[in-house]
Amino acid sequence: MSRDLPPLNALRAFEAVARLDSVSRAAQELHVTHGAISRQLRVLEEALDAPLFVRQGRGLALTPAGRRLHEAAEAALAPLRSTWAELRHRQSGAPLVLGCPGSVLARWVIPRLERLAREEPALKLHLSASDTPPDAALTGLDAALLIAQPPWPAEWRVHLLAPERIGPVVSPRHAGSERLRGAAPEVLLELPLLHTASRPQAWSEWASRAGLDPEALRLGTGFEHLYYLLEATAAGLGVAIAPEPLVAADVASGRLLAPWGFVETQAHWILCEPGRREDHRVARLAAWLRAALADSD
């Protein structure tokens, strides 16, 4: 056995246990038995002549030697795992897995898929909607389209697409819409405002830029997702705050009114990908998204 490298099968088992914090989960990931993982750990510890784990309650904890080996194994295997996955994707012609919030998918991405197919026919997407922010590793995704404010995870490669612009919108069906058309922004201090849990600071950001005291705002009905908020607004239930690209078509058609226009915030529309690899398809998608967002203005 070569002494310049640890036993590689045993190292793979060790890395999985350390990463997943579980022998059982490591066995499931590697499609082997619990006993096989335990034997591989013993092989590694015997080769090193030092323990790598100690029992801690019902689980395992890394020893100092185990922590050093895990850092080295992770640094070696993570880029290898990423490159292998990318090569397999390209070889199989698999689509690029793009994550984005459900409201962005429903109100902005889907209406533009025909244009994307026409202008980038070789760029195939698999769309994954989630209103939970992705983790630093972008697990399960090749890229994510987000409206987010820096700082972003250091593990991401971030393509800036456009600054976020937000503004109050209201339906012509709302009982007070005519009054709002010609009123100063201060009129909103008298109204209970619709809001969403996915962007709780949006009203405060807009108020500050409009010269209003954010503390004086009165928040009314809240919605878990932006999509529901905008549908409630279109139904005439109140005044909401919204990103401009998601309501631009509704404003243009008269379905919604934007009495005070839109202002930039500190957030951006971004396309992010794992920084450990570079997928040429993501750069192409970023360029297309940048142009499409500019057309949404």
C-alpha cells in the first residue's frame, strides 16, 4: 500500500461521515452498509495509528487529527465532485437547473420562456421554485436567480443583472385608487398597507427614499409569498409594495397603477452559481437575463 496517500476508499467513507455527521447517512449516500463504513474508518485509523472520531453523546465528534484530515479531504474532494457532476451533465445533455422564488418564476420567468427558447435555443432549463433562500453550496442547483442584498456567500460567483426597483402599486378596482393617483406619498400613512413576509423591509426602504418616516407606516394584511400579495392587490384589496419587473406588464396594461413610480434599493437582481466551478451556460443565461430585465423597465 502506498504511504504517500491514505487508503482512498476509506478516505471517501471518512469524508462522508464527517460531512454528514452520521455513519448511517454516509452509508446511505455511498450505497453500502453501516458495517462497511465502520470497517473503512477502522482501516483509516489503523493506517494513521490515531483516532479520527470520539463518541459524543449519541453521535461522533472529530478529534484534532480528524478535523485536519476532514479539511484536507473536503478541499480535495469538493472540486472533484463538482467537476465530475458538471462533466456528467454536459455529456448527458442535462438541462441547467435554475432555482428562483416562486413569485419570480410565475410573474417574470415563465412569461419570457418563449423568448428565451427563441433567442437561446441551445440553453435548456429545469426550473426549481423555492421561497427558501438557497444554501451557500446551492445544493441541487446549477444557478439561482434571486433578488438579494449583499453581502452574498463567499462560495458564490455572482453575476449582477440589475438594481432592484420597488414602488407602491394599487388596482383601479380599489375604492381609493382615484384619490391616490394625484396624492402626495404621505397619503399612505393613513392606510393599512399590504405586505409580504418574504420581503419585510421593502415598505421601510421605499418610505425612507420617499421622505417618509418608516415608523409611521401602518402595515395591514400580510402574505407569506409575494405572488399572493400581488394577486390580492390586483383584486383591489389594498396598496402593496412590489419590484418593478414583476408588475411592469400589469402597470402597462392598466391592471395596476404605480402612482409614485419606482425607486432603487440596495438589493440587486443576481444570478449566482457555485464559485468552485464555472459553467459557460450560466454566463450566457446571465447575459440574456440582463437584457430581458433592461427591456422590462
